[in-house]
Amino acid sequence: MNREFLFIGLTIFLGLISIILAFVAIHHKKLSVAVISTSFISLFASIIFLLLAAPDVAMTEAAIGSGLTTLIFFYVLNKIKKTNA
Amino acid sequence: MEYITLGHMSLLLGISLTVIGFWGILTQKNIIKIILSFTIADAGVNIVIVSLGYVVGKTAPIIDNAVVQEAGRNVSASVVDPIPQALVLTSIVIGFGVTALMLAFAMKMFTAKKTLDINQFNELKW
Amino acid sequence: MLKNILIALVLIGFGVIFYDLFMVYEAKTELTDLAHYYAKNGANEIGGANLVTSIVVTYRGFDTLGEVTILFVAASIISFFLKLKEDEEEKVIGSKDTTELLVTASQVLVPLIFLFGVYVFMNGHLTPGGGFQGGSIIATGVALMIMANPNFKINTQIIHWIESISGVAFVFAGVLGVLLGGGFLDNTFKGLGVGEFGTLFSAGVIPIIYSFVGLKVGAEISNILNKYQKSQKSI
Amino acid sequence: MVTPIYIVATGLGVGFAIGILKKFGKNFTGALVLAALAFMTFISFQWFYGLHYGSEVATYVYTAGFKPPFSINLLMGQYESIASLMINAIGLLGGIYMFNSLKARGSDAQVVYLILIMAMNVLVMTRDIFNLFVFLEIVSIAIAGVILLEKSDRSMSAGFKYILASGIISTILLLGIVFAYYLTGTLNIDDFVGISLNTYKGGGLVIFLMMMAAILELKPFPANGWGLDLYEGADPGISAIISGASATASLFVLYKIMAFAGAEWNYYVALIGIITFVGSNFFGIVQENTRRMLGYSSIGQIGLLMVVLGFKDVLGDSTPFILFGLLISHYLAKAGLFWLSGIIKAKDLKEWSVIRKHPYFLFLMGTFVFALIGFPPFPSFFSKFNFVLLLTETGNIAWVIAILAGSMLEAIYLFRWFGYAVKSENSHIEKNKVCLHKSIPIWIMALALYGFSYYTSLSNPWSIAINFIPLAFVALLFVLDFLPVYIKNSLSILGMAYYFYLVYPQLDNMRLIFEVIFIVGGILTLIAGFAYKGTRPGFHAVALLMFAGLTAIIEAKTTLEFFFGWELMTAGSYFLIIRGKRSMTHALSYMMFSIGGAYALLAAFGISNVGQINLDLNQIGHISYLSTWAYALLILGFLTKTASVGLHIWLPGAHGEAESDVSPMVSAILLKAGVFGLVLTLIAMNGSDSQWSNLAYALGWLGAITALSGNLMAVFQEDAKRLLAYSSIGQLGYIVFALAMMTHLGWLTAFTYSINHFMYKAILFLTIGAVVLRVGTHDMYKMGGLIARMPMAFIAVLIGIIALSGVPPLSGFAGKWLFYNAVMEKGWYFQGIIIFFSGGLAFLYLWRLIHTIFLGQLKDNHRNVKDISIWFAIPVYILIGGIMVFSVRPDWVLQPLGNMLSPFFPTGQLNWDHSYAYTTLGYWSGTNVFITIVILFLIVFGILALSTRKAHKLKQFDITYSGEKPFRPETTHVAWNVFAGFYKAVWPATIPLVAKFWDYVTDFFHDGAGFTRRIYSGNGQAYMMHILYFIIITYIVIIGG
Amino acid sequence: MSIYYKLGYTLLGLLIVLNWGMLMSAIFRKIVARVGGRYGIPYYQPWIDLIKNLGIRTTLSHGIMFYLGPVFRFTGAVGLFLFMPVLFGNEAWANFSFQGDLVLILYFQLFGMLGMALGAGEGGHPHSAIGISRGLAQHAAIELPMTMGIIALAIQYQTLSISDIVAAQQGSVLNWSIFTNPIAGVTILLAALGAMGHSPFNLVKAPNEIPIGPPTEYHSTFLGILMSSGAILHVMEAVLFMNLLFGGASNWFEMILKTFLIYFYSVFVGVVYPRFRIEQSVAWFFKIPLLLGIIAILMYSF
């Protein structure tokens, strides 16, 4: 039961940060900050997946959601920056 | 008290992220931001799905040898629901594909008009 | 202003809908019948320790096929969408040098990453992970290679070959299921047996198929990354 | 039998393998893709064939070697096989059509296309809800990809909007699916059907989410801006796929989800469908861009199909017939049109005139347009007919009204478009290059359409009785279109004569009269066609199409046959009218009123249909349910054809601008179809009860006012043919009035008028038309003094106007005399006086007609003009002979007519004593009056002629003119504005209120649609907002409210 | 009675009507002249004109249609005589046993007009066309109240036969329609002003001031025939009103007296009122007479 409460607390904590990050992602003027925030949301989500006893999902989310997706975002940002420069 | 469970909390988080994502989709003018909002909403939905499969106090749906010895490979009493997890795997990959495609569009659209403002892409209308 | 009000109304509306959804949820203490079946018989029927893998590869293998297809379609679209014209390729800007550290790191890390990726999908039926995870790990390695040397050209041909062959193999395995087993994507090939539980060569052909999936996913994602990388070079 | 899983295996296997095979070149991969598509088509065809003919049963395909719900399974049943065949066939044909554009984008694009088609197959077959989601995503992504075949910024932004929208939709769907799993523990659709999801807590909400996603995939109005952009922005080949295949698959998805959504959803699906149908067609009318317009039409059609799905419980066994009839027509026609739009590279509707440079494409376009709107013999006709009938039968009148209104709107813009194609200026546009591989698929679609038409006609149990012989003859003439006029004309005349010979023994007297007017009249007017040279492309086929329709309504025994004929006639006459030089807009308004009228008829048939799907025409009289409405609608429908005031504005232009020999066909003959319909209706009303006197009374007033306004407007026309057209309105007003009296004498009057009007209006229109052919203008003030050049025409017109004006001794007076006796007997004095006054007005315009054309001074440019063509003179003089016979011996006509009417109106007959006709009010002998007057006339004429036998003919300008000779001949013509004085006195009555009213209606629709469609701002975000709002509002309506 | 006797009587009747018509027109012209302070023509002037005109042989022809004007006109006039009972209850003068049908009469009036219209048109003179157009327009306007009045009478007597209408008025002066149905009577009398074609409704012929209208084109024999048909028409129209409103006539004297009074009535009005323009006269008929006509019918339709 204690473990359960620990998990709940962790989820609430990560959840609150995620929500704040989501606001940041949407509102921050710098796109790179926004992309990184989103990447962190994915990362926290994968931790929450672990808490929810879903290691497979956690791995996938970490690799794809916070890794590759972010990478592609940066490709695009880079391209945009180049074109503007 | 009955709402303060791991499932409820993560479900709430998932729903919140989804709504925030929708909010971003509707308010942001920058196409990249819209796509970001989409990924946020996606993440939210994924969390929702996994939380629905959570069973209080059970372990990951992997049969380790200890369990096998006890239950004769029947692990139905000890694991969480594996199906939502399988679905989420699919969903994450789909989300990646869609995001990659959207970003490709965004990049091309930017090259075409040198802007990312979605309001500028309305040559088809009425 | 009106637009903001409208947006606020939409969000409130969705808030209500999602609230209703939320209220539907009750913390579960039991598995559903379907999950129960999988938990009970999954190991016996398929022979894999990882139930998620069993479901992904076998029970819902058709979904996985679709999933691979989605990545494939997305990669194909991006491929012809971002394709550079011949003359544009000439005007490629000479990319700036990368740091020594990154180059060295990539030289050391990339083989390791590849190895890890392969391990992940080969052991998908035993441990967490599988084709998707392994594939994306491999793709990360490819990405690292590209980052380390922006002028580095992936041998596209090889990627295509890997992608193509693993894809066809997946479909072929499915068709074999029709011919030999109990239906499309019947990976157990009833006669072959499922092997000894818990070992690498257990769970029928799951490891093989999941390897194909991993290779294919890796190749597809690498393909996408490659296209993006190439698109960087043109103006 | 190849298991359907090979559709998937083939699609994916070939798709994946192309990665290796691409080095063999794009042609090879393209061919490989086509081969794969062909194999997929073969598989689904095999299943379709097997299931349809019963050699196969619906089969589940299991994957992974486990039974559902543990694994995913597919189902290949009868409907699945049809949908799959449709998808694969259009995929194959589209692949052929787009071979080059796919090739241009490389093997990757070819693969995406192949996988798109494959995935839609799975959408149809899968029985697992999550699997459905996965393949829906594949379809979405693939569509977003194939949009890019068209390399433009427009298609790019359309694609992006599409991804955004489908992203939102799939989020909703996914939420619904996982919650469904959470609640029920299964993902299998068959399980959902079994367990009734509604009984779970929150089950309704879950269904709501899934239904919303399924419905949104169908692009419901107004949350469909992204869909429209898709249609407009994509390559036309892709638009065809989206419209044909994707819509079919999405509809199937909806069908599957509806299976477990619960019956209460049917209503909402139908509601959303009807809103979509009416809404998008409403916006369609202001579109100038072809593909966007077709997009609106596609969305509208899908809306209609949703209505059918929503009513599936009400329609029962007829659902598949109706659904597939509509779907097939839409599928074939829309694909064909989109493909055409890819060959005819005209963005603007008006530029479609270039299609005339490819006459066979014009034929294809016409086929598709008529199929879309639901004209016979296309499957959509039978579907719509049954659908409306069943809906009315079950009391869903409001739905019927909405469906008909939506169809009407759709017809407006499609026919406008077709009108542009047929008529507008095309010399400035260059002919498009046509590749064979692009036109073959279109031909296949059109042929399939005709094939299905034949098939549907046979499979519809009530249409077996339809007589297809005339239609076959029409088809023959169409095929022989390359032959010169004289051959086709002789062929037509012989065919009609032979058909008349075949048919006339089967007809009762009343029908025989109309058949004589239609067929014999048709033959007579066709004789005039010999005057034309060359091949006169298209004329004979469409003229015969009209006559086929006319004879079909005569022979009709059931409402379906009647409606079938009615629509054929409308189509034929539309084509005939649009042939005129400046008749585009008039043909359109004719079509609109005709369709509106036809829909009124359809609704009426529906109402009167209670209990039996295809009512015997004679049974209409025995209806009890909403019978006032049924009669009112029937009358309204027929009044549009008789051009009663208020519904007449199409007539002057349509008849006035038609070709010389077409005007008499549409005026003297076609209008009688409306009369025939009215006769049938009134017989039914009379047969049932006398409680309809109010309706008849209103009809009487309407007839009287029509007579007055038609004649009044005719007085002020400057255009000879328009004058005659307005005169027709007036004459038909008399007939309607006389019929409305519902007495023996009244009907006798009406029939007399019908026969007379046929004869003298044919004479006048033929002669004036022939004159117009010679002098090249319709404007009367540009003619004059033609009596010197055209005595033959003059005599014909003279006889014609004497007969028309009703002056004794010619046959027109018979009508007048009967008329007054009838009016006095009935007691409808005011109406009678209005009509008498109209007669006076007729005198005004008739004099003007003959005076300004034939009398007065000859124009300089007409000095060498020849008399009318002998081919026009022959029918004219035959008809004059008819008038003379009728005048000398009216009893020969009136006595049989009276006997024919006696069963319906046994009292108040004429009594005959030799040539004397007696009524309670007076008596009259046509023969004696004729003889007396002719004798007198000849005596006086003889005296005069004798006394001036030595006179010599004066020169043209040898006249007294206020003591001087006119020095400028033009001043001798006062025909322009000749009734100025009269006009000053009566001008308030000539304000075209009705035309203004209809203009106002048009403007209202146009402006309204133009304003409202601005919700489609082109902004992807706004579109997503529409989607979310659509969901919320539906939520409030369905769950909250 | 054999057909030949009948023919004889009819011809005789026609002769009487013709001469009476000519006399009346002479009287009319005399009255107008006297009112205007002139001496006027002698009473026998019409006969002189007629004989003169018939005696002249024209050498000009405008073509065949030009002939038809007078022919139609004359046929129309004589036909009117033939189809209407001039004297009531007298078999000899019953004119080919047509007891007279109102519808026939109403339409047959148009026969002559039609001929005139066509014939004058053939002349090629623009003014004749103007005259015709005015005549037709005015005629259409006159017909509306006229028909209303007549229909009102037909409703009253439930017959369309003139003979029956006359028969119904026998017995007493008070049985005349003008007394039994005064509104219809007044309507018809007002419309009759137009039908008789005197001022203020004679712009059509406009005899004096400007050379307009058909008579200016016609001459010689044509004019002779026109004159005689005009004389017959005048009488027959008066006879129509006499039959409808004033109890008909049972002998020639009564007929002459009544027609003279009717004729005089229109002459009297014509002398007093100036000429209307065509739109004025059309509008005039659409006001009071039309209103009266509506009332007349309303009285019997319920």
C-alpha cells in the first residue's frame, strides 16, 4: 500500500510538472524551448508508464516520443532557422 | 478518497494533457506549435489508455520464472491488463508517423511561403 | 475576442465530455475476460514470457502489420515529398564541421547502440521491448551517425533493402500462416511447437518476426531521418 | 475461391517489395502496382460473384490462428464484397488513369497509392474496432500523401488541413475505442453487437465518441471545410478515389458502428445526414470552381446515404436496394466527373464549354450529371423513388421535403454547370489533349452506369412493366447520330408511326386523344426537321427521348412507370430546349421548375402510396391519408408543366429561344403532358369525393389568372416566338380553368381546347419558326410586309390566329361557346369574364403578330427572302386541314369527346340534333354558321374582286402619308411598342411580379449561400474548431439534452 | 316557311336595316354640326356618298389582303344581322332561324374588326396601323364591362339565347332589363358608348382632324362597302342593346324608335364630351363601368 501511495504522489508530482511544461510548450515564444518541454512531457509520461506497470510502453515512449520525435522537430527548426538566416 | 488512486490520477493527467493539447491546437498560429500541441494531446491520450489497463497493485505483464513456478504459467492474478499496452504501442508509433508527416508538411509549407502562420494558408476556401 | 470566447466554450465543452468520461472510470481490481484469457493461456499458446509481445506479434499481429505499414507509408510520403531535385542537390551547402567529441562518441557508441537495438528486439518475447523499441533504438544510432558527420551519406540502397526484405518477410510469414497454420499471421505454425519457455528460441517464430519488425521499423525511421537530414542541405 | 486476406497480402507484399524492385524503373513498378490492384479486384469480384449468386456464404477470416475476440478477424459478406469490389475497381481504374502522375512522383507514390486502396479494403472487412482505427490511420496518412501528387501550394495546405482534421478525429475515435474496451473487455465488433454497450455505465458516451469519429470521417456539414479543400486541392484522380472509394469505406465504417450503437442513433445519423445533404448542396449553388463544386456534391450525396442508413429500420428490406442504388450512381458518376475534370482542365465552370470540342465527353458528362441527380433509367432514380415513397408512407413527410429540397439544390448547380458546358462560348479555349489511358476509365464508368441501370431496372420488381422499347430506339438513334438528317428524320418518323400503330389499340379513348397529340403531333413536327441540312447532331435522339417519355406517361399503369416517363420527358425536352442559341438560362429554369414539379409529384405519389409500394394509377383516387396534400401536390406538379401563373417564368424563354421546329414540340405538344396529368388527377378527385371543391375552385381561379396574365404579357412582347410562348401560357390557363370546373361541359371545353391549341399553336409556331429561319430574327419590328414574299406562311398564320382568337366560324369558337355555357352552368362568372377579357387581349397580340410580320412595309433586307420551307409548310397545311374539318363538322369531334366523358360526368351533356348542339342555355350549329359565313364572305369578296379586276398593284411606298410620300421607309413601321396607349392604361398589371419573386428567391439563395459559406475560411484551425463544435453540439443534443 | 321566302324576308330586313343605319348616321352628323353651330349635311348625303363610292372603279390595289378588310367587315355586319333576332316573335324576320346566341354575337363582333385590322395593315400606311392598335386596345377595354353586364343578364335569365332574354322582358315596360336589373343595364349602356364608337371614344377613327385610321386608306367600292357595313353595324349594335335591355321590338316601328333613342343617347354623350386619348378611355372603362359590372355579377352570384 505504501508503494501505491508513493506511486500516486509521484504521478501527481510528475503530472503537475507535465502540465506546467505543456503550458510552457504552448506559450513559450522560442520554439526550441517548446520542443524541449514537449520532449520532457514524453519523458515524464514514460516514467508514469513505468509506474503503471507498462515497461514496454515506457521504452517505446522514451525512444520514440521523447527521442526521435524531438530529433525531427529539431531538424525542422534547424531548417527554418537556416532559411530565415 | 475513492478517486485518489494511481489509475485516477494518471487518467486525470492524460485527460488534462489532451485538453491542453486541444487548446494549443485551437489557439496557436504557428504551425510548429500546433504540431507540438498535437504531440501533447497524443501523449495525453496514451496515458489515458495505459491507465485504463492498470489494475490496482499488479505487476507488468511479463512472466518471470518465479511466477511461472507458482501459477503454472497462469499469471492472470498477478499482472495488469496487457491489451491496452499493446494498443498504446501501436498508438505511439502511429503518432510518430503522423508527427513526422506533419513536420514534413510544415517544412515544405514554410519553404513555399516563408511563414509558419497557419492563417496564411487559406488559398482554398468557400 | 469572439474567437477566444468560442475557443473557451469548446474547451469547456470538451471539459464536460471528458469529465463524463472520467466519471466512467473506476479503479480496476480484476482483469477483463479477454485479458484474463491472455494471461492464462498466453504463455501456453504462444510461449513468450512477455504478454505484450505475444499480443502485439501474434494475437493482434494484424494490427502490427498495419502499424508497420503506417510507418512505411509515412516514410514513403516523406521520401517523395522531401525529395530534392537533381539540380538542387548540387547546391548543397557545405555543412559545418562537427565537434571531435561527437565524432569520437559516435564511432564508439553507434555499434553499441545497434547491438543494443538488436538485443531489444531479439528478446522482445522475454523482456520488455521488442521490434518497435529495438527499431527506434537502431534509428537513434543512425541519427547519431548522421549528426556526427552531416555529410555522411547513408547507403540508402541498403536501408531500402532491409526495409523491403523484412517487410516482405513479414507478409510472407503471414501468408505461410495461411498455408501451414490456422490463419494469416499464425506465427506458431502449429506443427513447429513453441519451444522451451523462457529461452531465446521459444515462442515459435515470434523472435524472428519481431526481428523483422524491428529491422523494418528501424529502416523506416532511419529513412525518415535521412530524408530530413537531406532536406537540411538545400535552401 | 481465394481468401480475401490475399487482398491485404498482395497489397502489402507488393508495396513492401517495391523497395527492392524500384531499380527496374518506374514503369515496371507502376505496372506491378496495377497488376496488384487487378488481382485485388479479381479477388473481391470473385467473392462478390460467389456471394451474390449464392455459391459462397459469408466467410470470416481469422488471423493468428485464434478465434475472436482473442484475435483480429475479417468478414467477407455480401455487402463487404460489394464495397470491396467498388474500392478495388475504382482503385484499378484510378491507377490506370493516374499512371503518369503517379509515375512522376516515383515508386514511393505508387506504393502509397496501392496501400491506400488495400487499407480501405481492410476498413470494410475488419471486425475489430482497434484494427479499424489502425487502418483508418493508414488511409488518412495515405490520403494526405496522395494529395501531394498535385504539386502546388494549394494541395499542400489542403493536405495539412486534412492531417490536422483527421488527427482530431482519430483522437476522438481512439478514446472511444479504449473506453469501449475498458467497459466491455472486448474489441470485437460482433461482440459489441451482442452485448449492447448502452447498458453499461458510460456506454452511451463511448458510443457517442465512436459515432462522432465515424460520422466526421464522412465530412458532415458544416464540419467539413477540410474535406472540401481536399476535393479541390487534390489531383482529380485522387478526388475520384476519395469521393468513390474512401466515401464507400467510411460509410461502411459508419454502418458497422451503427450496428451496435443502438436504434436511437439512427435518428441522429439521419438528421446529420440530411443537414449535410441540404447544407452542402445549398453552398454548392454558388461555386464557380468545378472541383470544389463536385466536392460539395460528393459530401451532399454522402449525407443522403447517411439518411438512408439512418432510416434502415424504417426501410427494412428495401435498404440495400436504395443504399446501393444511390451509392453506385454516386460512385460511378462522381468518379467519372472528377476524371473528366482532370482531362478538361477547366477550373471555372464556364470554361467547361471546351468539352464540346470532345463530343463524346459531353455525352459522358451528361450521363454522369443525370445519374447524379437521379434521372431514369439510372439506379439513383429507382432508389430515390423508393426511398421517398417509403418515407412518405411511414409519415416522414418533413424528411421527404428536405430530401427533395436538397436534390433540387443539387440539380440547380449541376444543370447550371451542364448548361455552361453545352452552351457557353468556347472558341477562346484550346482543346485539351486526351490520353487514351485517361479516357478509358471514364468510359468504363459510364458503361457500368448503363449496365447497372439495366440491372437495377430489372431487379426492381415494380419496374419490369416499364416499356423500354422506345428507349432502345432512342439509343439506336444516338448511335446513328453520324447519319444525315433526312435518314434520321425518316427513321424517327417511321419508328414513331410504327409505335403508334402498335400502341393505339391498347388505349382507352381519353389516352388515345393525348397519344394522338403526342405521337401524331410529334410526327408532324418532325416532318419540319427535313428542312435542316447536315447531321444536326443529337437532335433526333433527344427529341425521341422526349416522345418516349410522353408515350410512357400515356401507357403508364403505375406511379413508377408514370414518374419514369415523366422524368424521361423532362430530360428529353431539356436537351431539346437547350439546343436553342440563347437558351442556356431558360433551359436551366425550365429544368428547375420541372424538377421541382417532378418532386411534388413524387411526394404526392408517396403520400398516396399507403400500403402498396407501387400504386396503380387508378387507385390514386382511393387514398385517404393526407389526401388533400396528395392532390394539391399532384396538381402543383402538373401545373409546373402547364406553366400556370407563378410557375410560368421558364416558359417564355424556353419556348421562345428554342429552335424553329422545337418550339412547336415543346409548346403545342409537351404542355399537354401537364394537361394529361391534371386530367388523371382530377378524375381521381372526382372519383373519390366532391369534397375537393375548394381545391378545384382555387385551381379555377389560378387558371383564369394564368389566362389573363399570359395574354396580357403576350400583348407587350416584341419577340414573335415569345409572344406565342406567352400566348401558350394563357391558353393553358383556359384549359386548367375548364378542367377545374369539374363538369361535363367544362371538361369538354378543356379537351376541345387541348386539341385546338395543339393544332393552332403548332401551326403558328411552325410557321413563325420557319419565317424566323428565313429572316434570321425573332424581333417582329425587324420584319414587316412579308405577305408579298411569303403568302403561304401568311395564310397559315391567318388561319391560325382566327382559330386561336375564337372568332367564328373556325374551330376556336367551339371552345369559346362550350366555355361560356360551362361557365354559366357552373356559375363561375368572374373567372369567366376574366377569361373573356383575356380573349380580347388575345385579339390584340394576334393582330400584332400577323400585322407586324406580314403586313405593313417590307424591309429592305427581306426583299429577296423566300417563302417558308416546304417541309415546314407540309405539317402546317395538314394541321390547317384538321382545323377546317373541325370547323365544318365540330360534332365529329365533340360527340365522341362527350361520349368519352360521360362515364366521369354523366350529367350536363351536350344534346345533339344533327349539327345542332343544345345545352340548357342555348344552342349552336357550327356547321351552319360556317356555311353561312363562308357564303357571305365569298359573295362580298366576289363582288369586290370583280369590281376591281383591272386594278394594278401599287408600289410599296405608294401610299398617302399626311399628304406626302414617306421619304424614309423605316418610319413606315410602327410595330415597335405598338400598344403604347394600352400599356399606359394597364401597366400596373404587367409588372412581372412573379419573375421578381423568383428573382428574389434566387438572390436569396445565392446571397445566403455566398454569405454563409464564409465559415469555410480556409483556415485549418477554424476547421478543427468546426469539428470540435460539431462534436460538442451533437453531444448537447444527444446526451445533454 | 320555305327557305326562299326566308331568304327574301332576310334580304328585305337587311335593306331596312341598311337604310335606317344610313339615315341615323346622317342625323348624327347633322346634330353634331348643329351643336357646333354649322348647318351640316343634308339627310340624304349618305346615300349620295354610297352611290358615288360604289360607282367609282379603282385602278389601284394594295394586294389581296387589302380586299379582305371590307369583306370581313361586311360579312361581320351582315352576320350579326343574321344571327340576331331583330324583331321578336316574328317567324318571317327571324333571320335563318338563329335565335341568337350571346356568345356567338359577342365573338362575331370581332370578326369584322379582325378583317379591318388586317386589311388596313396591308395598306402599308403607318397611321392605319396606329388606328388599328388603338381600336383593338380600346375594344378590349370596352369588352370587359360589356361582357360583365351581359353575363349578369344571362345569369338573371339563365340563358344565353337573346330570344329568350327578349321573351322574358315581354308584358310590361317594367319587365325590361333596364328596370329589373338596373346595374347591369347601366354597365352595358356605359360600355355601349364605347361600342358605338362616338366621341369621346372615337379616337380610333378620328374622322376630321387628322388623316388617320382605315377610312383614309380605303376609297371607291371599298369605302362603299365599309360605309354600308358601318351603317348595318350601328343599327345592329343598337338592336343588341335594345334586345338586352329594352324589351326588344315586336314590329319595325318599335325597333326604329328604340334604336334611334339608343343611338341618340350615344350621340348626345358624344356631343357633350370631348375626345379621350386612348389610355384615358381604356382607364375609364376599367373604373366605373368595371366596378358596376362586378357589382352586377355579385348580385347574382350568391
